[in-house]
Amino acid sequence: MTELNHEEMDQYRRHLSLQGFGEKRQIKLKKSSVLVVGAGGLGCPVLQYLTAAGVGKIGIVDDDVVESSNLQRQILFDHNDIGSPKAKIAASKLSLLNPFILHCPHVERLTKENAQSLFSEYDLIVDGTDNFSTRYLINDACILFEKPLIHGSINQFDGMVSVFNFNNGPTYRCLFPEQPDTSSIPSCAEAGVLGVLPGIIGSWQAMEVIKIITEIGEPLSGKVLMYNCLTHNTRTIKLQSLPKSRDIKKLPDPFEPCTIPLIQTSTTEQILEISEDELRKMIDEIKDLQILDVREDWERQQARIDSSLHQPLNDLIKPPIVSAHKDLIPEKSLVIYCKAGVRSRMACEALQSIGFSRIYNLSRGMDGWMQAYPEFTRSG
């Protein structure tokens, strides 16, 4: 068993005196290794808390450099670091926090070519990335190479945390079976994010890592923790395993945006953006109004607009675009919504291209509807 030296004993004193933790679990941390993919908003707090906790070997994968716009949330960096590689700067600063562990910067982008060599050096993988293409690559690599995955993601004021591929539990593809088009959800750069939020979500990711390594508590396997920082509302949804999600034979290629046959500009202008109040008025005045939810199944389980039909965006736009919901009538008024109005706009354009003529996009999506009309929101 790996021993702790006197300096380590002093640094980890609060862990050693913690009932139910103690030296045995501290040594587990020292003997463990964790790869953090992404040294950005989520990666910074994950790296800091895993370093402080005493994880023996921490890998940092990031090919990006520090920019001034990072400093609002990526708290490992400062103005003197602008232009320098994030992975190297992070490793240097973290070594000052805890010189008793090994930090390994990998100044490269995670790809299907280097995933196996990188993952093979570590026990657990933490996803701190901000794009779907890399998230699916990480998930599939964890399945192929049998690594637990601690996932976190953020958008504007919302975040979520889960543990995937732990003891044959659900994977990321159980939550999102197919990768969405890269333009279907705005990035943090496009939509923005409150700077404190990644600190909260990243800290929870670090907690899940520590729980798994030290075998304390109950990891978020089979559960997804949802959080809104404006209300401090948290909700945990159960996630069922889909056997098909493990049917991974090879790592995915970089995702290319799907080519939906879009209509001409003059037709696109007929897609009307509407507010929650306008939708509420339409519900009252149009007896045969059609409302379509294009979010994922798990999103609809949390909340939905009453009397709405449902078909996830990816199912709706699979080429050729002929698989519109069987109960939709092209000639009747149709309102489409998603979480925040981005995916629904894509669905509007896709359906309009196959003959839907009276089509409306709920501009702020379910987020806006829940704020304006909680009494007309249903769950399940």
C-alpha cells in the first residue's frame, strides 16, 4: 500500500480526520489517475479540486490557448497567460497547489487516432468539453476502452452532471442516442454562460470522481442531475440503459453538419417567430392548432406544453425529410418548440421544405414558456 509522507499527511489532514474517509481512502486517491479532457470553464474547477484532493496522476488534454474572453469563468488563468497553451499553464499552476502529485499536460486535440493511447494511461475520464462531436468521441472511447466517464455540460444558466459507463451503467448515448447537428444547439460563445455556473457543475464533477475512486456515497450512474443557477432548482432524472448504446465497433469520425435541403430565403421569411403570449392567444383562438415538441424524450419528461405532439429533431430531419409526425397536417397551423428556440427553428425550415405552409417557431422555447405560463406546463 502506498504510504503518505509527513507533508502529505499534513496537507490532507482534513480528509484524514473525516469519519468514513481517513487514510485508506486518501491512499486510494494517491494511487488513482484521472484524465480531464478540456481545461476550460468546467475543466478548471475539476482540475483544482482533484489536485487539492490528492489524485495521484492528472492528465490535461487541451490544444487551445488562453484568450481574454476565457477569464470570466476559467479561473485557473489570468491576463499574463493570454496566448499560452491552457494545458501547460494549468499543469504549472496546479503543481503549486499540490507538488505531491503528477500533472501531465497533453497539448493536443482529442481525436479517434490518439484516444486509445491517451485513455490507456488513466483510470477515469472527465468530460469538460463544449461540443457534441468531442462528447460522442469521449463516450464511445470510454465504452471501447472500458473507462468510467464523468460528464458535465452547461448552457447559459443551466447545467447537468452524470456518470456514464460505470459498472455497465447507462452511457451518454442513452441520454442522446444520436449526435445532433452542430448548429442545432448554440455554443457557449454564441449563447453565453454565467461565469459561476461552470464552477458549480465542475465541482460536482470532481465530487463524482472522488466518490468513484474512494468508493463512498452513491455515484450519479443511471441518473442525470439538472441544475438552474437562477432559481437553484435541482432535479434528478433516472436514465435507463439502452443495450444498443454499447454497440460501438469503432470511434466516430468528426461530425459534419447534416445537409438539410433548406428552402429559399423568400420562403424562410414566412417562418414566424412568436412569443409565449402569442402562443397562448393562438391556443385560445385556433381550435385545430398543432404544437410539436422536438426535444429529446428525457427533456419532455421534465416538462412539456399541454396537448403538444412529440418527435425529436434528429428523427424529424433524417434524410429524406418525409418522416414528419404522422398526426401532423401540413395545411394546418403548426407551432414548434424546443428548449430555447434553436432546434425548433431547424425543424420549421425542414418541415416547410416538404410543404408545411403555416408554421411558427416559439422563439424562447420551453424556457420562456415555463417562465410565462407555469400553470399550462405539464410533466411526464
